[in-house]
Amino acid sequence: MKRTLLLTLVTTVLSGAAASADALRDLALETFRPLPSTVPAVAGNPATPEKIHLGKALFFDPRLSASGVFSCYSCHNLTTGGDDNMETSVGHGWQKGPRNAPTVLNAVLNEAQFWDGRAEDLAAQAKGPVQASVEMANTPENAVATLKSMPQYVTWFEAAFPGEENALSFDNMAKAIEVFEATLITPAPFDAWLNGDDAAMTADQLAGLQLFMDKGCSACHSGVNVGGHGYYPFGLIEKPGADVLPPDDKGRFAVTETVDDEYVFRAAPLRNIAQTAPYFHSGKVWDLQVAVEIMAESQLGEALEPEETTQIVAFLDSLTGTMPEVTLPVLPAETGATPHPVTAILP
């Protein structure tokens, strides 16, 4: 009799836990979406193996920079969360850039690129650093001349963009990088849980997810990339200090020149956030728990209890995904016609 009662009690408890888990999942699916099972298609830029191969080579090639030192990979290191883990990136002439480098992982799923959303897609984003004086400091003309000086690149561009009269162009360089970057998708335990695997997340992670939604974090950080869309004032309730929110960087205002966009930034995508310290556009915060507390206070007017912070960070850990396998490309050899690098040490 006692054994029967015990079994009944255990069954009831387990049934209640399952129902609770299902209810949380149903609620989460109203706000988030799991990563797609296949590489996302890029509008107007169909992927082919030849284009991905070319894009990977270009992503790793430092000769797209004037100095021959910096590549896309320099600021978007695929072994350290898809960024450079620096406060702000270092570029041409050892100059320091103005903002923290966002991760390239899952970036194809963002509504727009850069902290201020000034690039509509990854192809537009790829053109920016090549030409930025504090990054790669090159010109489209010199980048194209560099690529055309190497016969292997000419062949690869023709294979990637068949039938085009001017296959090797600055626009096609950006398109190839875009389709390669679209392959950098990192499925995480959170995706497995959203897809029905109850064992994919721990109790602390589930508690953190509940808090993340209940406190209002998911109002901005939602969707498939847990952010990466929408523009919000940093300091909606209370502005952080100048050490976190530098007064001379007015965010999206530089793009729109609209007063309402002062100190407005695109919501950061939170996938792999545990690997991408330091945090915020300023790169001033190195501890994820501190970053969570700053966001709670500045955006929600909420002072979190230590246990709440710990559980939210545990949930964020569940967004750390599995990297696709990426082998290093062997790049085409330079020729006598390849433009020489321009090196300098600038203040």
C-alpha cells in the first residue's frame, strides 16, 4: 500500500514538472525561435559551394587591408566567440577603433549590422571595414587590383559568379564573404530545449529563462538571435555612467541625425554572449554578471538579487552553441603585380 502511494506521489510530481516545463516552453516559443536546421538563405545572394569557398578565403585574407596585416578574421576570431575579445578593435597603423566588435556568429540572423544598424546586411557590412581608415584602410580599387593580380582568385570569382562579365568586383567580394558568414550558425542547448529536449537545459538555466522573460529582458532580446533587431535607448530608465556609456558616442544618431536616436543602439544578439566579453558598444564591462545587473538597472529599473543574476547568467550560458567546423583556407600566392602593403604606425 505504501509503495503504491509512493509511486502515485512520484508520478504526480513528475507529471506536474513535465506540465510546468511544457508551459514554460510554450511561453518561450511565443518570444524566441530555435535556430534553423539549415544554413539561412541570403536574400538576393544564393549560396553555392564555390561562393562559400571564395568567401572563406576572402574572410581570412589580410591582403584586403592596405597593410596586409588585417583581415575580417582579425576582429572576428572564430576560435574566441566570433569577436576579438578586446575593448575596441585595433586596426591600420595600430589605431584603436571607436566601438567593440560584435560577434560574426549567427550575424546573418540580425535585422541589420553594426551597433547602430548602418549596414542593412552582411554584404554591406563587409565593405565597411575594408574602407574604414581605422580598420583596413583600403580602397575598393586597390582591393580589386590586389585580387586580380592573383590568377587563382580570378578563377575562383568566375566559378562563384558564372556568366558575369565582371565577376571579380568589390560588390562580389562582399557577396562572397556574406554567404560564408551565413554558414557560421551555432546551435545551442537552448535550441535543443525549444525543440523538445527536456534534458538540454539545467534547472538553473530554466529558472534564469523564466526570470529573463518575467523581468522584461525579452522585450528587447527576443527572436531567433535573442536580440539583433530593434533599436533602443541605452539608459531607458537610468543612464549608466560615462565609463560605460561614453558621451561622445551617440549611437544611431550618427546614422539618422534624429534627436530621438541619441544614445540609441540596436539590441545586442545574445547568442554566445558568455564567450564575447567585454560587453556593450564601449567594451567597458568584462564580467557578464555585472553586465546583466547594469542592463537590469538602466533598462528596467530593476535591482536584481544575487541569485537572480546568477540564474539569468546560467540561462545565457545555454546560448553558447557548437561552432561549425571551419578549416583554414590555403590562399592564392601573390605575384609581381600584387600591390605592395603600406605599413605605418599612427598615433
